Amino acid sequence: FLRFAVPLSWNPTEVFISWKLLDLTCTLIMATRLQFENNCEVGVFSKLTNAYCLVAIGGSENFYSTFESELADHIPVVKTSIGGTRIIGRLCAGNKNGLLVPHTTTDQELQHLRNSLPDEVVVQRIDERLSALGNCVACNDHVALVHTDLDRDTEEIIADVLGVEVFRQTIAGNILVGSYCTFSNTGGLVHPHTSIEDLDELSTLLQVPLVAGTVNRGSEVIGAGMIVNDWTAFCGSDTTATELSVIESVFKLREAQPSLVKDEMRKSLIDSYV
């Protein structure tokens, strides 16, 4: 319940607009802490993009319902397995344009994903030796960083299906780029030992601000410890208040809205009532 004083000189129209803008602001979603069956590596058991969220089957209902309550009004939340396992976040790579799954994905799982995701999302199974795609690929809607030994055909598929520019990279000397960084279209978090020079180079490459940091009380395996899109993040329950503050800051979650039409909504309100 909110109470505030309104000066007598205020125009009722202005008061209405203020309440409407306040209502919009209250839909802000920031970072949420949770765990999967006492495991803080939430990025192992889930995958989040601006168009969909995948959650491992068989987890506690609380794990699924947390995603459902935060996301269901905006994007589909889909329970699935990949290759008969629950470590779906480490096995797939995706963004708003597509989802890539390994050759171990069954026909039934593939069909389930295609039926459950939005029609504009291309779901493709790829024959890649490095089948833990989530460990080998980090991407947003524009750029992908990939394992240096990834097959050339796989690189082309990533570029085509996800609609991104692909760069072979390491993060602080680690070839598993998907494990040691995560980034959205607004910011990114990378391995804490990333040098200033590498941080600047990566930031220029990705065209988003980056911070070297940790999740889950000092864990360097950022891709396993959290998932993020352009308006919200989910982190392991061990993530400290300081780590959470850094995450909310670099990913600009305090400024974010789950709807891409936020500005249009605000503009239409003002146009209609002023």
C-alpha cells in the first residue's frame, strides 16, 4: 500500500499519469536468488533468453514456480530435458532468434522444444564433437563468443541460426567461454581474473559494458551460477548482496522493463491524457 501527498495545485490529469507511470515502474524485475535441489548452479539447470526460458524437468516445484511467477507474463517457461539429462543449461546455446541443441537430443525432446517455443525461434540440433554447447558458446542477440576448437560448420550454424557475429575467444585464458562469462544486450559479467586489457577488448567486441566478478560467494564459473536476459537475472542462492548489486548494476536491471514497448506505453499515456 502506497500513500503520498498531492498538492492542491496539481492537475488531476497529472496525478493520473503519475500513478500510471508508478504502476509501470512497479513491474521492474531485478535479480532473483534461488537453487535447484540444494544446488546453487542455476545456470546448469536452466536457460534464459529474451524470447523463452528453459527449465530442467524433475526439479522441485519451487524452482519452476520462481521462473513462472517472474516470466510467464512475458515469455514461455518450458520444462525439458536434453539428451535425457537435466543439465540443459550446459548443453544448449540460444538467444531470441534460435536455440541450438547437441546431437544427443532425442527426436521427442526436439519436437517438444519446437512445439513449445515461439514460432520465430529456430530450434536446430547440431552434430558437434564439443556437445556441451552451453559451456562452449556465450551469446546475446548480436554477438557470440565460442570455444577456439569449435568446428567451422558449427560456427556457421551459430551465425545463421542465432543471427550473430561469431568470435573465437578465451576468457582469462579459459577456452570454455560459456562457463566463465555471461552477457546480455546491455552488459556482461566475466571471470574475475580477466585483465583490464582483455576486459576492454571484450567490451569493444561485444559493444556492452563488462565487469570482472563472481557469483555464489566467490565462484568464478559465472555461466553456471546465473542466467540473465535484458530485464531480469536469476542467481544461485549463495550469491552475496555485493555480488547481486554488481549484477544488477552491470546488466542495468534497475532500469530494465520486461516489455520492449515500455517507452511506447509511457508515450501513449502522456499523449492520451495531456
